[in-house]
Amino acid sequence: MSLPQGSTKLYYTIGEVSKIFDVNASLIRFWEKEFDILQPKKNKKGNRLFTQKDVDNFQIIYHLVKERGYKLDGAKKKLKENKEDTMNEMQMIASLKKIRSFLVSLKEDM
């Protein structure tokens, strides 16, 4: 999963979000129905346009369901009760992965 860092893009298509998270567009549409924090805009043709906030929210859901193994009901409950903790946990995991990567490359250079 490669999230856009510091992107100036206003909207992402469902195809772009699908590629970012390496999931099918059908999963994105399904989670949109299941989780009320996902609210992409729709253009006149009915195409979904995801804001950076939508992508960030999708990342939280992805983390809970795909990486942590939560069932949908458990993920909904976790988001309702304590979204901030989940976001902090994700940031901590990302930081630890960067540190680990740095240390591995440092070890390889020795």
C-alpha cells in the first residue's frame, strides 16, 4: 500500500484508491455502504470522487479490517469509540517500520 504523501490532488477516483490499497473497487463500494465515515462525492455521471480525508478514513478501516483482523462490526465499534487511538497506532506502526527499514539498510552497509 503506497499512500500519496503530500499530494496536492483534490480528488481521487475509485480506481486510484483501489490501486493505492491494492483492493477491488467492489470492496471500496461495499465499505462505503458499511462505514458512514466514507462519504465520497459523486459527479454528474455518478463516479465517486474521494477526498484526501476519505482516503485517510479508508486507510483506518483498511488497517483495522485487513491488517488487524477486525470483523466489520468490531471495526465500526472501534471507530465510534476511539478513532484517535487507531490513528495514533497507525502512525506509530509506520514510524517503527521506517526505523526498522533504516536499521536493516544500516546493517547491510556494514
